[in-house]
Amino acid sequence: MSDEAIYVPITVSQKFFSLSWQTLYRAVARDEIRIHKRAGKSFLKVSEVCDWIEGREPSDD
């Protein structure tokens, strides 16, 4: 598997993570995860959200 980070658009986050966008934005507001913006779109880094769900400190991959 590639070592590249995987990002998903926040618009599909509910399907991908089974979490509402409101839950994710609250986590962003608490600095628990970050939104990455590029070309006018918002993305979530899959590894950061997985770490947050599992209660781990974010990994630097």
C-alpha cells in the first residue's frame, strides 16, 4: 500500500465515516481534527479522523 495520505471531501464524510458533518465540525472547533482546504473544497485526512475516533493522538503521516 502507498505511504501517501488519503483525503476525503467533507461532503461525503457521513457516508465514509458514519458521522454527521456537524459532529466533525464540532471536533474541528475543539482542534481535535483539521479541515484541509484546496481549490475551494474542504477535505478530511482519513488517518486523522481514524485516530480521533479511536481516541489516539493524531499521527504525522
